[in-house]
Amino acid sequence: MSGTETAKIEVWWDMNDCPIPEGYDARRVRPSMERAFEKIGYTGPVSITAYGDQTKTPDHHLLALSSTGVAVVHTIAESTRSVMYRDMVEWRGQNPPPATMMIISDQVEGDFSWDLARLQQRNRYDLFQANSMKSRDDLLLVYYANWRWEQLLEEGGAPPPVANGLSSAAMFYCKSCNFDCQSLNKFRKHLSSYKHGMEVRKQSILSLSQILLFHNLSNKLFCQAQEAINPPDTRLSCVTKRWARNYPATPEHATAKIHVLWDMNDCPIPEGYDARRVRPSIERAFKEIGYSGPVSITAFADQKQTPVHHLLALSSTGVDFSHTLPWVHYSRMITDFEKWTKNNPAPASIMIISDEVASSKYRSTLICRKLQKSNYNCFLAYSVRPFEMPVLVTSAEWLWDNLLAVSETKRNILHKCSESESERVAASTGMFCCTLCLCDCKSLDDFNKHLSRVHYSRMITDFEKWTKNNPAPASIMIISDEVASSKYRSTYICGKLQESNYNCFLAYSVRPFEMPVLVTSAEWLWDNLLAGRISSQDQTYEESSPEGVFSPEIITFY
């Protein structure tokens, strides 16, 4: 066990979004939550704080909640979200992990989830959530459990017996006035007091006519009017926006592995730059902030567009290549990230060199969620500084041009590689991978030969797009000697057929020496297929289509 299962559980409950149902015994709220936690293996002590406009909460609910040790906080509806979040941040500062946080609210999206996701990457707590609406996936936050509010309330049994009506731990708070007490009567008096009303004003200056008007009102009406005219600040304060972007290495990450995912489309090698300097520049940048672990680098791009002298130079320094197409290279980077983290458990570091990941929280969602679950460290590099702070919490960030200039001055390293220099590059030590075909090559020659068969990669891409837009059941026909005779060529298609209910046909000019790995419903020799179609064309159309009308076919040539 990690220790979280028996650690404390702190609950923040927005009573405006998730109210106590009519006729429900509020004394059952705590035991219902505790029962739900126990069902999923969490048995630590539970603290609950309920937020809402308590002038609207019936006394019997407040008494029932306080009798079970639930703390009650007065806020107005518009400020509940910001007050809750401020209290969460304060609690996190005083209660390091392991611990569990539960949020009961319908308003976790936006700045709330963005800032909390960044906090979670730094200090990882188990998160629970409950809401009154239909559960929807949060793109950024990782929840270990999620409930509908009504279902959560039905988890417990009978309310616990409580002596004297109030728990000794029960407290009532007014956040506006920094007031607390254990008496409901005192709490009610405070909320209707002149002092509370003046505090809620937040130093706002009222006109003489307003003051005279309020003096003619009862204290309770005065307070309500003050809150309506001068509501508390409802803006949520994102504490992580003040965080720095560069931090020295922690002991656990200083010598750990570092994996670099490099998008060569967003951050290309500058004209005239010696590509052999890329790796030493990156490694030197790491060492300057205290990281000395082994570095692996994978470069993602349409490698047919990468000059040969760059491929040779990068490969000579151990950089691996992944051949992708522009519309799938991001998904290939994420797949590589998932595979690497699976094989290299934390603590370890990951570096993303990409404008797309840095500037789009949606592109970085999966990485963000991974960093919340495990103790991975993150670095970012980009060609243009993002307009907004990335959702990924980084230990260091660089502009791409600045990063390349780390190992030497730009004047010394920006020289164009001549053909003779390319020829003198050391033998390749990097791996060349075509992620479209799941094919690895150890030499640049083999890699180039593979890429020269461009029609095959285009077929696979078309297959991906077509199956995405045409869910099973459906059929696919492959007319190719290469796919029929090579199990490596058919790997991706084979995997797709195992995942979904697609039917497969094959045609080839020469019958394969071995049975194809693809399971087919029919196979033809190409010449026989053409001859069969020509000889029985009319009959085939009439039999396969009603009234002699046949559906149009879509044929793609490669």
C-alpha cells in the first residue's frame, strides 16, 4: 500500500451546486461519504467543510451537519468557488502527501482545473469528485473516484447517534470577517450583524443617501443589501501562474534517465547549423541545471524531407528517428511517450520539444495526466514562447534557438556542413523507425529504402483515416503483394482487425509463399480477379444489387 489509503481525507463541499435534498436527514451526509470511501479502500480520517450562503440554509440542516463534525462556511454563491479553492491551496501547504482531496462541485472546469492540475504535478494527492450533473471526463485532472451527488448520499445507513446535538469539533465560519464559533445562535447573530455587513462591503464608499437608507433598515436586511451591492471578489487566484519556469535538479531526478521527444516540424535544424551539435547542446543545458542522467533523443518528422547530411549527423550522435506524416506525428509522439514511461518508471525526466504541445492544453492533456500520477520531471523547448503559460509544470524551459547555442557560441557552431563533412560523419548509432509501418532500421540506407516505398505508408494512412470515419462492421480490401507476403507490412492492419469487427479481402499478383497473417474472407490472384470480373460483369452486378442497380465503388490508386 502507498499509504494514501489510510491517510487523511479532506472534503470541500459546495452546497449551492450539491444541496441537501428535501426530506433528507443531513446527519447521514458524513456516514454516506465515509461508507463510499471504505468501499474503494480508503479508511483514513475524514474532514468535511460545507460552503454556501448559510443565511438560506435551514437551522435543522446546520444543526444536523455540525452534530456530525461538518464545518460550515458562509459565502455567497458567486464567491464559493474562489473561497473553496483558496482554502484548498492553504490546506495543501499545511498537509503534504500522502493524503486525499475530494471536491463536491459542478464548477471545477476552467482556471480551477488548470491550476489544480499544475499543483497536482508538483505534489500528488489522490483526487475524488462528486457533482450533481452527469459525470463528464475532465481533460486535465486525474480522479481516482467520481460519484453523482444523489448516489453518494445513498451510500450510508442510519444517522449516527449524537449526544447534546452538537459535535465538539463542529465549527461555523464566516470567511468575510474571519469569524468562527461553535454556536449556531452566535453564527446567526453574526451573519445579521452590522459588523458583518460593513466587512462585506470591503471598504467600498457608499453615498450619504445609501447610508441613510440602510440606517432605516433592520440589521438583517442591511447585511443582505450590502452583500448584493458589494459582493466579495469572485475571481479565482491561480497560484501557479507565479511559479518560476526553471528549477535546479532534485536529488531523485539529478541522475535519472531523460527522454527527449523532438518535433522537427516545429523546431527544425537551422540553416547552416551542424546537426552533430544538437545532442551536446541539449546535454549541456541539462548539466547546467544539475541533470547528468543518460539522455535518449527521438526526432519525429516526415524524414523524407530531412536532408541526408542531417540524418547522418544526428544518427552519428545516437539520435533516433521516427518517420511520421504531419497529421499523425503528434499521436506518434504520445505513443512513444506512453511506451517509454511504461518501460522506464519514475523517477525520470521527459523533455518535449514542440510548439504544439507547449501552446495547447489539449495537446498536452495526456502528458499532464501522466505527470499527476507519477513522479516524472518535465522540460519544454519551443521555437516561439507560448502566449499563455503551459499546463505542464516544468523544471526548465528553453527557446529552441537558445537551446542549440548552449554548447558553444552561435558564431562557432553555425557553419554549413559540406558534402565532405557529411561523408566524414561517424557511423550511425541511432535507430531509424517508421512508426507508420512499425518498422525499425539500423542503417540509414535501409531506412531510405524503406521510405522510398512511399505508396505503402500512404496506404496505411488512408486505411487509418477510412476506418476512423467508417466504424465496423465494414470491409477492407488490400491489393498488394507487399502486404500479402510480409507480416511486418501487415502488422498495423492485423492489429486493427483484432480490435474491431472489420472484414478483410486480399488480392496479389503472385501467391504468397506463406499464408498471410491477415485473416481474409476471400483472396484472389490479380489476373484471375480481373478476368472473373470481366467475364461475369453483368451477372455480378445484377445478383449483388436490387433491380440491376449497384452501389458506387470508391477505389484508391497508389
